[in-house]
Amino acid sequence: MPDFPEDPIVVTILALAAAMLYGTADFLGGLASRRASVFAVLALTVPAGAAVMLVVALLGQVPALGGLLGHGGLGSPAAMGDWSAAGWAAASGVCGAAGLIAFYAGFASAPISVVAPVAALVSAVLPVGVAIAGGERPARTVIVGGLICLVAIVMVSAQPADHPPREPDDSGNRLPTPGRLRALGYGAAAGAGFGLFFIFLKNAGQSGVLWPVAISRSAGTVVALALALATRTRPRLGRGGITGVALISGAIDAAANVCYVLATRAGLFGLAVVITSLYPGITVLLARVLLRERMRWLQRAGLLLAAVGVVLVTV
């Protein structure tokens, strides 16, 4: 399948699709995590995504389906080229899994209100910096829209703090608590993992789409299962509907990977990453609609700001 012509509108559509799918997968994974340990959920979601991608990639080898799935660029293992593409794909899976570990560990032991926005911001800024260093020079409206989206990412990721800050000292300065310092570390580590995932998967995706994603998910599966083994976590299949929700989450997340890779091949890498990183807004919206959770005014403003940014990058 040939690459799309470089067009901000095409990039935006594909990246928005990736954001919607990532946000939905995170929402479903969060639901499953309420009834089981995070490690048990990861041991189900990541392998599920890998299985789906392997099946779809293999179907691309069937002559009758090769045209539908995209002969060569989408469905052929030969499209991976040399071993470097497979290496990029495997590295993306490892980094993505590591990012999830740091993300959930931060949620468990530090203020969520710090971990989430820091992770979201770092995961967007790191790839954008790589894109600019690589010579990308987007139009002025795209730059403005991208900056607005970066602000929106932090706003929609903000959540109520779990730990109050330390009382002011004698001089009246409010000092950070150790919990908030840990939150900065966890958030930065998670964001770096997600950002490297975006960068490495983009590099692997230049040699195809389905096989790079399949390899990435397979590498993540090794990490998830090793973590479950190390923590002696046993996923309990069929317990309270958790298995079905976790498996669906993994499949949707794999589909999001495909949309993201297509977006990076359609044009500006930095633009694709920034828009894809709006996925926390989808998770917030689903929680509001399906679980009746309240949205903070900052999150509402962030969603509106995100819409403005998306419009600007497409004009």
C-alpha cells in the first residue's frame, strides 16, 4: 500500500482515530483494573493485542485477502526489510510496556494529579523534539495548533490530587512533598517510555504497518508476562467479566497502533504524535458518559482547547 500524500488533514484524521482508540482501550483497561491487579490486566491486554495483530498480519499473506489488507506495505513480512525494522518494532514494544509499568506504579504511590499530566506532556514533547531535530518545519498555523494541543493534553489529564501538599514552612513557602517528587519521577519515566514507543514504532512503521505492530505487541507481551511471573500474578480467566473487557481493550489498543503508524506515514510526525496524545480526553469523556463521573472544569476547558487546536492544524 503506498504512503498517503503528505496532508495535515489526513494526518489529523488518522491521529484522531488513534487517540479515540487509545483512549477507549485505556478506559476499558481501567475498568478491568478495578476488579483485578494491574499486572493481571496487563498480562491479558498486551498478549490479546499481539494475538490480534499476528492473525491479521498472517491473513495478509492469503492471496484473496492480500489486496484488502494491503499487499506489501501492510501485510507482508518482506515489507519489514532488514533486521533493523524488526529491532525498532521490538524496542517500541518494550518501551511501551515499561511506560505502562511506571505509569501504574506512579498512580499507586504518588499524586495522580502530577503523574498523569507530566507523563502526557513528556510523551508528546519528546517525539516532537525528535521531529524538529530531524528537519520537520510545519506551517505556522500547525505550530500554533500543536502548541494549543500540548496545553490541552495537560489539562485533560489533570485529576484530583490523592495526597495533600506539605504545610507551608516558616517563610510561608509551600514545599513539595516526597510524594510529589516521586510523582514527577514516575510521570517523567512513563512519558519517556511512551514517547520512545511513539518514536520507535514510527521508525519501524516506515517498512510496513501490520508486521511492525505485531512485533511490537509481541515484545510487549514478553515484558508483561515476565512481570506477571516475577510478581507471581495469576490472571483469573472468566472472573466477573474481566477477561472479556481486558481482551477487548488489548485488541482496540492494537488497532490504535495501526492508525498511529499510518498517521506517521501520512505526513508530519510531530503533528501525528501531538494529536494522538490527546487520548486522555477520550478516556475522560467515556468515564463521564458511561460511569457518570464528574469532569473538572479544567478538563472541560482542555477538551474545548483541544478542539480549537485540531481545527488550527487542519486549516
